[in-house]
Amino acid sequence: AAYKIAELELEQKYDEDIHASYFDAFDFEHLNEQDLGYMRPVIVIDEAVNIAEDTGGFIGMMSGGAPVKIIAVNRFGDKATPHSAGLSSHELAALAIFRRNAYVFQGALDNPQLLHDALCKGMQIPLPALWNLLIADSGISARSEAVMLKAAVHSRYFPRIEFDIQTGARFGSHLHVKSNKDPQMDFPVFKMDVGSEKDSVEYEFVLTMADFMAATPANRNMLQCIPSGYDSEDLILLSEYLVQNPALMSGEVPFIRVVDEDNILRKAVVPLSWLAECRTRLEYWQFLQELGGTKSYHTMRAIEKVKLDMEEEKEAEIEK
């Protein structure tokens, strides 16, 4: 406001009767992009769990239009524990996106180039910005850190999200989730050769959020390995279990595959305490798929209806 008043006074155009009341109510909504360019951003760095505890304050910072840049730091200790399901730091990106006036990025430190590009975009835009980032806890080896960061992202536990308000004219053009592996699928699929040096078989592994949880020693001890050779109709892969109607899954026992201390591939029962968190994370991923346009339930239903109508028309023509 002071800058605008000074400009008017220099041009001898300031009229107190006209301008005083206007500038008394002056706020960020009155500034254009050029005006905002003169303002230095305010950078806030805090633990994501702390930001999530003050949701009202967070939404206020993202809604005011001021160039507030927030770096929310998530750690393995927050994310890899099933009992942290009550925390909403996963959804900080979604809360910011629905303000529709900010640059938003979520991801891990597994891809420095993507993070660099996101930091540049967020700092250059004269609007609020959020980087919801996952980093490793101290004391973890570089190799373990890299594996766990990638597992968190690819398993849909902490997926990559980018919302760039400056791209396109429609909401769908702003949101991007395609930098995730197999973004059109519920879970990504990886292929790996399993066996001895003389004889190996190619397996397809579906990576789920439980696989990420199991990467930490404390959580790994909660898994119950199934004896080799044992099989039952009640056993079902977690990736298949999660996409079914829960009401139809009574009596089913979900499992994931792990490598034991003897380097043998085993089935391990997923603890019941993990299932709610796994389902929550999958639902959040499906929510992002809908918004990002990579997999839409309503589009799929519409396509199925068109196919069914075409088949019915063909059958009717044949009967004629």
C-alpha cells in the first residue's frame, strides 16, 4: 500500500478523499503479479507433523495470497509406523491444492532433479508454495536411505504430486502425478529374477505400502513368516486384498513377500494393525488418480457402458 501511495504522490494523483478508504482496506488481493514481484517471500521450514496439528493456521497461510513458501519435513519415523495413521501430514498437499492459488509439490529426496525443478518453480511463482518432503532419519546408511525413499514413493505411501497453478486453464491441467511409476495402476509392478545362479525364474512383484513399512527393523519384527511349503485358500496377496470390497474379505489372510535372514523368499502375514493405514493410503492414491486424470472411475464406467451399448446394437442388427 505504501508503495502504491508513493507512486500516486510522485505523479501528484493522490486524493485523500478518494484513496484513503481504499488503501485502509488494502491487502494481497489488491496486488497484481508485478506488485507481488517486489515482495520477498517468507520461508517457513517445520516438521510436517507440527504443521498438520495447526490445520487452520496452515490453510490461512496458503489462502492469503502472500508469497509464503512452506517446506514441510516428513521423516521415516513419522511415515513408516502404522500407528501414525491418525496424523494428517500425508494430506498437507491435498489441503494446499484445494486452495487453488499455490504451487504444491510432494515427494522424497530420491530424485534430486525433480526436487530442484520443484524448488525453482515454487520460488519463482509470486504466490504461496508448499513442498511436502520426505527425508531419511539420521543414522541410516546411504544405501538403505535410497531404497526406503524409493519404496515410500513407489508404494503409494508418499506419492509424488505436483500442482502448478500456472499451467493450463482447467483444474485438471494443473495436477500431475505421472512422475510416479505406473500411475494408471493401483500399485506399481517390478520384475525380478529369483532363484540360484544356475536356475532362476522371473517374478512380478507388486509393491505396496506394507512393503515400505516392512523395510524398517521395528516393523519387520511384526511380520509373521509363513512356513515354507504351507499353502491355503485363505491366503491372498495384499495388493489383491486391498482392492476388493472389505465386506467380502472376511476370513482372508493378506500377505506380502519378504526375504528372510537366509536370503530365501517367503510369504509373510500382514499385521491387522497395518491394514487400515494401507487402505487409507490406497484410497488417497486413487483420489489423486481421479484428480490427475490417470485413472477415473467414472470414465471407466462410461467406457464400459459405451462398449455394452455397442455390443447390444450389434446383436440387435444380427437378429434382424
